[in-house]
Amino acid sequence: MNPALTRRFIFQPLIAVCAAFLFSACAQAATRVADPLAQMRQPDGVVVWQQEYRFVPPPLPWQLIDLDEDDYSIAFMKICSEGYPCQSTLAYAEEPFGYSLDFEERQTEFFKRFLWASRVTFAPPELRKVKIGGREGLEGITIGVEPVLKHKVRCKILFFRRGERVVAFYYTQWRSEEKPFDTADEADFDRFAESFDFLRPSFYESLFTQTP
Amino acid sequence: MEGHQRNLFLYERLNARVAGVSRDQVDTLRYWTEEMGLTFPIFSNPIGHLGIWFGTLEEGYPMFSRKTVVIDKWGVIRYVQAGSPDFREILTLLKQLHEEEAER
């Protein structure tokens, strides 16, 4: 150990304290990547992602996007020909907003933070218990309104578990207030979620079962 | 901070505690932590000496830069990492420290 790092600290109670200095960091702008799935695609069309996940990606014109933030693991975006705000996003999130391990509590925490920077006011979500790839889950569907720009967004979130942690699939579709939503994109999302599977235990599942 | 809150149940299992440090005033932090739903302590250090000690106070910049510090049971700094926290690294280290503690 570096002796320069060896210091005493007065208010540390038990074995270890993580002191986190922060306050910054907002989502970076989405960046498009040119066909990054080609090398990962199996003959049957299934994509194997970093030996961690397998899924059937949504069809073109959905594009894989890099949101450059830790909360998203995989995300796709589809932009309409008419342009902003007409777009849809679907994602698998390893760390959805919120903290609770209970689905009901988690969705409350989640919708308090989701699209927070877009100043969206959500209607209370419609909740129902669902099966996602054979796993118990909770579906939350709601519509949010951005009153200044007069945009609306339909959101469908599927909470389920990987090990004991809560993970989620996200779907959002933005439209101008007067335009109807397009249900085809949501069907793509449903197929993506249904096809999704894990290829190995997560880091968190392995943490207490493996020796260093 | 959200990531730490999400991992609190794992920190508990590893006999670890988490605390944040900020240059904001107590009232600001109280409002912010309530709004965020954070349940672990955030220390207010407007003077900034903690930032000087840990090298997170850059000259001419009023806020602490982001840094994670892990201190073991015996007060020894075992990990310092600037930038966003790497929770896998942190949890792996905490597990190691927990095992060390059991061996002593």
C-alpha cells in the first residue's frame, strides 16, 4: 500500500466508508453508432452482447445508441421522418432510477426521476403484474406532458429482477401534443423485451458466491 | 449518490457505511437529500478543508470534484478514485476488506 495514502480519519465508524464527492453529471447527448451489431449477430438473428445478454434487436430504422451514461445498458432509438419531437426509444437498464427492491416502491421512485430533465408531468401510471421472459415483473404505463413545448410522451416500463436487484426495460415515444401515438413501435419494444435473456450471473449475483 | 443508495443493502452486508461530502450548506443538502430520497449522511463542508485533504478542491473552482475514497476499519485509506464511482470496484474492495476484518 502507498504510505502516502495512509492517514487517519476521524469520523469513520465501521470497516469502511465510501466518501463520494460529486454534484455534476447530466445525461450526455445521444450519439449514433453505425451498425455496431453486425459482429454480434448470430445466424438466427439473435445478438449476443458482451457475453452478458442475448436479444433480438428491433428492426431498422431502429438504431443502437450510446447514451454515455451508466444507467443504461442497451438502448435503441427510432426517429420519424418528420423529426423532433417525433421519436421512440427502447432500452434495457441495469440500474433503473430509484433504490427499492420492491417493485411497487421502485416504480414510485422511478417516475419521480424519469425524464426529470425534460420537465414532464406524468399521469399516475397504470400498473399491472406481468411475466417478462418467464420472470415476475411489474408493468407501468403512463403518459407525460411537457406543457411549455406542448409535447407528450408515452412511457412503458417493465420492472423485473436480475438476481435480487431490480432491472427494467424502458420504452418512450415522443409526439407533439396533437399527433397520435404509433403502437407499432411499442410492439417492437415488447418483442425486444420478450426476447431478452441473460447469459451469465450478473456481477452482483456473483459477488457473494465467488472468491476473489 | 443514487448508485450508493441503491447499493446500501450490499454495504450493510459488507459491514460498510457510506457518507457524502459537499460544499453546500446544511439546509441545501437537507432539501436535496429529501428530494432524492437519500438515507445516508451527507456532510456539509463549506470551508472545504476535506476537499483540500482529499485533493478534490481545484484552485479557482468553488465545488469539490467527484472522488470516491474508501477508508478501512483502522482508519487507513484503501482506495481513491476520481470521477464517477465504479461500484464493481468499490464492492469488490469492500468484500476484500470485510474478509480481512474477519481474519484479524
